[in-house]
Amino acid sequence: MNQSALPTASILNINGSNATSSAAAFRHRTLLTDFITAFTALTILATLIFNGLIILAYARHAELRARPFNVYIVSSAVIEVITALIFMPATLTVGHLGYWPSNGLLCSIFISYPGLVFGSVSRYTHVLIAANRLWAVTFPMSYHERHTNRLALAVVILVWLFANAVGVPVVVRGRMGIGLGDADRRCQVERALMYTYSIVGEAIGFVLPEVFILATYPIILYKLRKRRSVQCMRASGVGSASGAQSNDVRRGLRVEPSNAHTGTATSGTAKRTPGTVVRGSESQNRVLAYLIAAMVVCWTPNNVYFLIVDIVPGYWNSTFYAVQFFAQFAHSWLSALLCYLAMGSIRRAVNQTIRCCC
């Protein structure tokens, strides 16, 4: 979440000239700062509940673990839970006190590192969901043959490694030379020390995932529409063949059942063909649509705000900051709720888990 949640501007991605005055302003408690603090506390609770239920359902139900696509869903839930346990409580502390009360090392561990790396991991996990759907609709036979739990887990691990490779240099270099005794600077990331890399890292870690997902979704929609057109043509062909067979029967001719148009074996066992859309795929495509809608609403203000922060030294706008803050934090639990609503298998598993626990 790109350190978007920090209500004290000295801990934001801004440079030193504006840090002290902004932090001092936040120490004067206002209705906005109190609301941000309360919203953060509620977000922690909602994030742990919604995402925790998905993780628990995945662990308890083998049918969920049998589907490689669910690896990305549970991976998204895991990163949000980790964020709620590490980054959000630190954010709550800063929001309540108006400054970071501990030393700079703990700030790096609880705020600077997770603010950059965890946010990037969350975004690229959504990229995996979009890429998975693109693969499924573009090369369905290859997808069904090669997409396994092992492959899904491997790309999730690669996402973590990639996010660390992009974010850690910003944290390490940006934290060097910061005075630990100054409350307004002990938890500041000086991006001015690596201005160009900060902008590039921002673009790669946070903006690029949204651009990729928005670019791939029209392709997925086109492929799905084309596939449905093929199915309609096949269905009409089956109807014509059935009508011809009925006429032959009326004329007293014996007609053997034909499976040429349906693509199924005579035994009744379904045979998956490139034109076949199974119910699980429909729910997976639906969850992608839901997540994209949430992404546009929740990610865009954050990406725009922090790009301006990186490009314009000392930039600070309390209204813009508040908008991107609420949107970004809401996404932590909203994504899990949308997965629950969009995917019937997850919804049934979560409901069963709740009934068992109660």
C-alpha cells in the first residue's frame, strides 16, 4: 500500500522540507485524524475476519486446494492478513500519537518495508489472477494440462522475490542518514537520495500492475465473447441434427446417437474442448471482473497521489491524501468480500466453516 496509510506526513514519501510542518499539523487532533484512526482499527478487524475466513476455508476443504486458481486467491488473503498484523497496527499507533514513538529500526520493520513490499505483493497477486484468466481463455488446452498447484505456488514465490528486489533498495537507501533522535524524521524515507530509482520503483511496483490488468481485461472479454459465439453455433448445430434425427425416427429409420457436435463421449463423461466453458471458469472470470472494479476505485487514487509525491518535492494535500487512504485500506477487506461473493465454491466453503466454528 505504498505507505499510503500513514497519517503523519513525516512518514510519507515526502522530502524533508515539508515533513516537519506536516507532522506538527497532524499532532493537532482533528475530526479527520480521529476518523482515520478509527477507520484503521475497523479495517484491521475486517481484514483479519474476511481474509482469515478464506484462508481457514482453504485449509479445511480439499476441493478448494484441488483447484490451482485458488492458490492466487488464498495468496491474496495471506498478504492482507500479514499486512493487518504488521503494517496496520503500526499505522494505528502513528495515527493515534501523531508520530512514530519507537526507534528507526522498528520503523523500517513495521512501516517502511511492509508499506512498500507488501503493497507491491498484493498488486502483483492480482496480476497473477488476470494473467491466469488470460492464459485460460487464450490457450485453454495448455492451461488445463500445465496449470498445477506447484506452478501456481512457484509464481507466487517469484512475486514475493520480485517485490523485495524492487522495494528493499528504496527502503535501505532511503533510510540511510536519517536522524534517529528527531521524532519528525526517525521514520522518514528520503526518496530524494535516489530520486530516479524511486520513481521507477513506484511505477514498476504499483502503477504497472494496474496498467497490465486493465490492458489484459479487454482481451479476456474478447476471447470469452468469441468462445460463446462458437458455443452458440455448436448448440444450433446440435439442434438441427436432433431435428433431422426426429424426422428419421418418424419415417421408421433407426438412428444411432451421435456425439460429434456435443464433444462428449458415449459413456456420458464430459470431454473438455477449447470451446467449453465450465462453471468454475465462469466464477473465476467473474471474480476478476469484481476485483478489477475494486482495483480501479481503490488503487488509482493511491498510485496518482504517490507519483505526484515522488515527482513534486514537498507535495502535500490533506484531502487527496484522505481519499487515497480510505480507498486503499478498504481494498484490504473488500477484495476478500468480492471473492466470497463471486466464487460459489469459496462461498460454500466459508459458510460451512462458519457453521462448524459456531
